[in-house]
Amino acid sequence: MEKIRLGKTGMMVTRLGFGGIPIQRLSDSDAVKVVSKCLDLGINYIDTANGYSTSEERIGKAVKGRRKDVIIATKTFPGTPEIIEKNLELSLKRLDTDYIDLYQFHGVNNKETLDRILDPENGLYKVFEKFKKAGKIRHIGITSHQMDAAKEQVKTDKFETIMFPFNVITSEPAKELLPLCKQHDVGFIVMKPLAGGMLNNAAICFKYLLQFPDVVSIPGIEKVAEIEEIAKLYQGAPKITAAERKEMQRMIEELGTKFCRRCDYCQPCAQGIPISMVMTFPTFVKRLPPDWYLKNPMIADNMSKAANCTECGECESRCPFGLPIREMIKENYTMFEQVKAENS
Ligand code: SF4
Ligand code: SF4
């Protein structure tokens, strides 16, 4: 499988990687089988996170005996230095390794968090540098969903990689973010190449991404057949056919009008509703085990706030994608109540 240089890290990674979210839904042995299959197919880039429950441990089991051939990326939310330290030790233990190839700040979506990371006195970046010096991590990256925040992060020249959503529907990175990454030699990792499980035409989604030679895509994989299908696309240089182009257009028209990019331009909401979380709730249901979103107060309590929507419509006037936020909040809140009832 073709490899590219991942920005300043200098690491040579396969253009197709593996995203470790959905294996949380599988049994231990099935998860190990899926990850092992990816390695057998030549994939050498595996992404996971401290926050993905069983994912790190299962990946650790799958890479046992093959560690030197695999590039492991994991992440931590930018909490306090003590929390970060604890999270890194836990990741190393779960992954059964003594180093992480790429350690990323997880979900940095605003300037305040970036400033906290880069604070010259007590910034969290310094903690990452300490890890690097100790040989526990090799490279430093960052992940974000927010375009302005991501551009700012790239411009600092502090991060060797950035992970950002990019797919047929969320195609905005192609305009400015990708060229900016190229200019600053920041490796670009594609989050949500299948729009967080909302797109199921793998051929179209990956042929679209294959047009961009400098990106590494990390689809969340749950079945061996899925990764086999996607890996085949990466073996040649498949062109988008006329029929696929037509279908792509149809997908954009159908989903583009209802797909939340999690950019948060619609905020603030006077009722304190975390709009983007409520808007993307169906992607949790598609990819994660119910306990993950029903027992996690961060998700469950925030989803409950959706009941307080007064339908004032102010958020809709701020959404650059013209999404019917009020209608979608209602639909997704109903879905939340349903899955809650089914799992009680
Ligand atoms: S319509 Fe609902 S979600 Fe949007 S700003 Fe008003 S209260 Fe908040
Ligand atoms: S609803 Fe619109 S503005 Fe709000 S996060 Fe989603 S895409 Fe962005």
C-alpha cells in the first residue's frame, strides 16, 4: 500500500489508516481480528484515544509482536497536567507499549484551549515536550472540528499533524486548510472519511479522498469485509466514473442539507443546548456501544438539555450551512429518548 510522509513527523504512513472508534462495539476477539486484518493488508497507521474505552487495549493485543511495523497514534483531552500524565501512562499500559508514535491533543475547538496548551509558563505543550524528552511519545499532533481553530493551530508551527473532518459532504478543508497544512508541513489526517458512519458508499467516499495525495484517512472499521473493500480502492488509482459523480452529487444534495460539521458557528444558545452534540447524536448511535453515550454524563446530560429548545431559531440564522437545526434537534432528542428506553 502506498505510503506518504506525514508532515514534519517524517514518518512514512500508508494513505489508508485505521480509526479505532467502532471496535468498542465488538467482542475482544472480533476487535483483535479486525485490527490484525488491517495490518495484514499492509495498513501501518492505527488511531485511537484515551477516551475510546476498550479500543486501546484491543489494539495493544492486535499489534503484539508487530509493534515496530505499526505507527500508533492516540490522544488525550487537554485537561490538567496531572490528568494528561495519568492518561498517557494509561494509554501506554493499555496499548502494551513503551512509546506512542503520535500523541495528540484531542478535540481542540477554540482559541482559549489553544492558548492554555501553548501558555509559555505552564502550558500543556510543555508537558507533551517532557513526554517526548523521556521517549514516551515521538511526535505531537492536535485534532479539531472547528475550521478557524484548526487554521490557527496549523499556523503556530507547534504541531506536526492535525486531524480534521474531511469527506464528500464536509469538503471545506480542500479550500484553505489543506494548502495551509502543506505550506506549514503539517501532516493531515482525515477524520470521518465516511461522515461518521452516515455515508455508506465507500467507493465514492474514498475515490473522492484519493484525489488528495497528501492526506491519510482513518475510517472507523468494524468488519473485516469493510476494510477489505476499502483497501482494494487504495491498491490502484481508481477514477470516479460519470455514474459515481452523479451519485456523489445526489449524496451531497441529500445529506449536505442535514449534515452538521460541528463548527459551532450556531452558538451561543440561550438555553445552553450543546447544538453540535445533539445534531451529531445519530453518529454516536451508529458507531458506539449504548453505554458509551447513555452512561457518560457528558453526553447523556447534554442530550437531555435538548428538551429545553424554545425553537427561537437564532442558531439557524448563524449556521453557514443553512441546517434545519430546530427540526433536527427534535428528531435527535426523540432518538435519544428511544434508545434510552430500549436500553433501560
Ligand atoms: S432554536 Fe433551540 S437550539 Fe437554537 S438557539 Fe433557540 S433554543 Fe437554542
Ligand atoms: S448546526 Fe451548523 S453552525 Fe451549528 S455546528 Fe452544525 S454545521 Fe456548524
